[in-house]
Amino acid sequence: PTPTEPAAPGPAPTETAAAAPAPTETPTPTPTPTETASPVPTDSAAPPKPAPARGVTTGLVKTTGATPHRRIFVDDITVGQTPDSVTVRCGMRSIRIGSSGKPQRLEVPCGGELTLSDR
């Protein structure tokens, strides 16, 4: 009777310890699908950026608030006269209003517009 008694209590704690980790692992995969649902709204905000990239390579530079009859220079080339709006290649550009104006490095958005003034 003595050898049977110590053998019975020994396996019982081992089985209880093994059973406890299994339920802990099951709830862990459940939060993963919930996290996948969160990026979906972020993707909804992203589509406006790819839309202009579909072949659109120009942007509009508006000078409606500038002093009239001044030349508009983009990358040191005369492209128009204020208060006109001019279409230019999008991207980083050196833009200046008037022959004595200070050049500004500005990003012209593809499919978008940029408003400048010399005042």
C-alpha cells in the first residue's frame, strides 16, 4: 500500500500543470483577426494618393493673389505671367515670381494645385 500512495499523487499534479497552458494558447489567435480589421480603415484613406499617379504628371501653380503682370519662373524658365495659373510638371521645383523675386523650392503635387503670392 505504501508504494501505491506516492505514485498516485505524483501524476495528478503533472497532468494539471500540462492542462493549464493549453487553454492559454487558444485565446491568443483570436486577437490576431481583430488586428487585421484595424488596417482596413487606414487603407480607405490611402487611395487618394495613388489616383493622381495614374499617368498624371502635372500640377497647377496658381498666382491669383500676386501683383499683376509679373513673370512666373519655374526652374529658371518663364512659364507665364501673374495672375495667371500655369500647368507644370509635378515634383520639386524652383519657383519665382518676378525677375527679382526670391526662388522657392516647392513641391508641386501631381494632379493638385499650389497657390503662390509675392505679397
